[in-house]
Amino acid sequence: MIQYPQPFATPLQQKDDHAQIEEVMLKIPKILEENQRLKIWLSVLQNIQLTAPREFLLQNKCQLVRFNGLETTISIPTEGCGTQAQKKSSSIEAAFRRVLGDPVKVRFEIQDS
């Protein structure tokens, strides 16, 4: 008796595979955006010339939440950190300018718990 190879997937399985592939493909731009944002953030942290602002951002686990090329939003852990963050914003903005070559307005928001 001759045995014929089985197809790799039934049409139903292929449909599920295509749906999964489409789902992953839709996530790729967001992953790339997050990766780019992380690279920018790490470069900014390295380019902050004064130690105090960099330590403040690292100790408080601040993150670059949004960036549109002109403005950026950085997370801060509590409202109480807002005053300190504002005092350090000029150093952070200067670091963005060194990294990107253009001025960037820095804003802060309390991070979600």
C-alpha cells in the first residue's frame, strides 16, 4: 500500500496559523517603537552631564513613556517627586538635545502602579 505524505496543516489549522501570524505582525511596529524609545532613553541617561539628575531618574526608576520628536513624557513614581523632577528638567532636556540634535520639551507624569 502506498502512503502519501500528510499535509503539514489542514486548511482549518492554516487559517489559525495565518490569524496568529497577522496578530504577531500587528505587534511588530509597537515592539520596534518601544525598542527605539528604550535606545533613546538609555542614550539620554548616558548624556546627562550632572550626576544628580541621572541618579534621580535611575533611583526612582523613571521611564520614557512617550516621545513624539518634540515632547517627551517621563514617568515619576509619586507626585512628591514632581518638584525634584522639574528642577532637573533642564539637564534632561539638554541631554535629549545632545542625543537627538533638536530641542525636546520634557514633561513628567506619575507612573501607574
